[in-house]
Amino acid sequence: MSQKNTSTSTSKFQLDGRPGMKEAVPLGLQHVLAMFVGNIVPMILVASAASLSVQDANMLLQCCMLGAGISTAIQLYPIRIGSIQIGSGLPCMMGLTYVFLPACLSIAGSKGIPYIFGAQIAAGVIAVSYGTLLKKMSSFFPPVVTGTIVMTVGVSIFNLAIGNIAGGTSSPDFGAPINWAVGVFVVLVVLGFNVLGKGLPKVAAILIGMTAGYILSVILGLVSFSGIGEAAWFAVPKPFAFGVKFDLGYTLMFVLLYFIVAVQMIGDFNVSCMGGLDREPTPDEIGGGATANVITSIISAVLNSFPTATYSQNSGIVALTKVCSRFVILVGCGILFLAGLCPKVGAVLSTIPNCVIGGGTVVVFAMIATSGMKLLAKAGYSNRNCLIIGVSLAFGLGTQFCKGASAQFPAGIAAMLEENSVILTSLLAIILNQVFPKDPVQAEDPAGKAQ
């Protein structure tokens, strides 16, 4: 059931609700904290691969926050040009996507960052058509397919949450008991407020848990404030600061990666819709979301930032808290813009330890996986559907978790298979759903909605 509401509503549980700033600010900050580290890590890695100076690396961090803010704002409040919708209009948060990361690292290390931005722009011009394409392909994504994709999204990132709880895989104290103690403490606080709390404390359980974990981390000496004093109060990044160069091979690679991101976004849209709006996303919302993401990724290239996509952890927050107000997430955009223009704000947020972030997101990732299970329950567990689910998950998750299984494939394909299980899982689920004979009830409804 769609929850279309009047703009005068103040309910945070309605799509168009505009709660007061006393509620909107902490709830918006909660979304920012959940995605902040994930948004800056790709930039840190690429800056290192390209051997950039500290000044250039810091500018890239500013730019990725501005790019995420612009992309999110357009997704929240779509632009219409005739019959074309640019933006999904759904409660979602955007940030740098890890689908492009292996390619960006390779290009940055061999050719340089200008070639990344060139491929991002050139491929984006082609990939703008994906929005229209996905609208026409809605019958390819019945609940058995979208449910499998969503569950894969959740399960495939469990290791990310646990890795953060342990202190971050690149950290010298990775696996230290003190990291686990803080991370588990955050989980317990989040669960306690979510289960026992009422009103704002209940829906802001993740923010409260992370705040409590941060305070504990300061007491335990896990937080360093050294970088805050060195950060500037205000700085405006220069467009095309690194220049732009084009390469046909990189462009074709990015054309494929844009489509993979679009399919992954369908899963996140389903999490937000099913969890917060109690319905599935419409073809216009899916198509508009895919179109907007490509356009804003082109804009991001101008602003020295990389391609974006929906963040699963933020969709999970919507599902967990039922807070689906777009205004709340727009307030989060404001915080991202502030961090992008005021490096000191970003420096403060970057002091949050990995173990705190991991504790805050492990519950969210679990909610994403269970959202996929709900979609699969809607599809029904017939023998046909179980085969689609099982085979898709076995190959998708198995290839990601069994490192080196695709080592003899071309480097680009091997990286995509081992770094993102959503790619292979989605492809197999779509193909098997088309190949396997429909169940009797499904044969009457190609969209798979009648059970």
C-alpha cells in the first residue's frame, strides 16, 4: 500500500512528512554516520593507488561528500522533464559505490585519475538509457528475483560489519578483544533501545548506540583527535581539478558497471519500500532512480568524485525504524554538504572508530537480509522458487567467499565476481526465473504477484 501523504504532515513515518528539526537532525545524522566511512574509504584507497599528495587526497574526500549529497537530494525529490522522471522519490541515501572500486584502483595505479573521470562521463552518456530499459524490464524482477537479490545484499556484507567490529581489516589492532567489546556494546545498546524504547529513542537507536560506543571509545583511548586541528574551516573544491582523459576500453567497462549498479539499486529500493512503505517500488521509481544515479555520477565526475549508488545500510535503517520521511534524509544531505564545504566537520566524523561503526551496522545488515526473506516468503517457497534461490545464492555467495575460485578468468571479470556477489546472483536469478517453467499460479500473473 502506497503511503502518499500531504506535505503538511509532520510524521516521520510518512514519505512526505516533515518532522521538526529536533527529530529530523538526529535521525538525519544517524543516516550520515551509517554511510560516512563507507563513502570515504574508496577515495582513500584510490588516492593511495594514485600516489596523490595529502592536499589532493583531502580534496577528494571533500568532493565525495558533496557528490553523495547532490545524488541523494535528487533521488529524494525527483525532477520531471516531460514523461522522464529523474530520481526515485524514495527514502534512500547515496554514496560512492564499491562496484566501481576494483576498476578505479586499477586505472588510478596504471593510467591516472583523469581516465576514471573520463570513463565515468563517457559511459554515463550511454548508461542514461538504463532507466527507461529497467522500466520496461519490470517483469524480469518478480519477488523471487528481487527477494534473492536483497537477501544477497544483506548476507554478502555481514563480513564488512564483522570486520569493522574487529577494528577494520587494515588496522594494526584488527581482531583485538577491546574492539569486539566496544562493538558488541554498541549492538546491545542498539537492540535495547530498539526493542524497549519508545518514540524518538526507539527510532534513533542506532545513533544512540554509536554515540554511546564513541564515548566509551574515547574513555578507552581508541579515538585520536589529532587531525581535527589541521583541517580547514571552509574550502570549495575546484571542478575538473585533475582533468579528464578518455579511453574506449575503460568506457566500455564502466558501461557494464553502471548496469550492475542499477540492478543492485533495485534491491535497495525494495528494502526501503517494503520496510518503510509496505509496498514494492514502482517501475517509474526504479527507472527514475537509475536515470538519476547515472546523471549525478556524471556531475560527480565534474566535482572530482566517483560514481554513486544507494547504500544498503541506509535502506536497512528505513526498514528497521520505519522512518521513511524524505525530509529526514534531506537533513542528512545538509550534513554531507556541510562536511564537504567544511573539512573540519568531516575530520570530526572521521574520528569514529571502526568498531563503533561495525556495531551500529551489523543490526542494519541483518534487517536487509530479513527484508529479502520477506520478499521470498511473498513469492512462495515452491520447488521451482527454491531452486532459483538456492542455485543463485550458491554461485553468487560461494564465488565471493571462496577467494581465488575465478583466478583464471580475465582480471576484470574475476574482480567483479569475487568482490560483489550481487552481480552473479542477480544474473542467475533473472535467467533461471525466465528459463524454469512457471508455477501454475504464476503462469496466470507473469509479474509473480499473485500467489
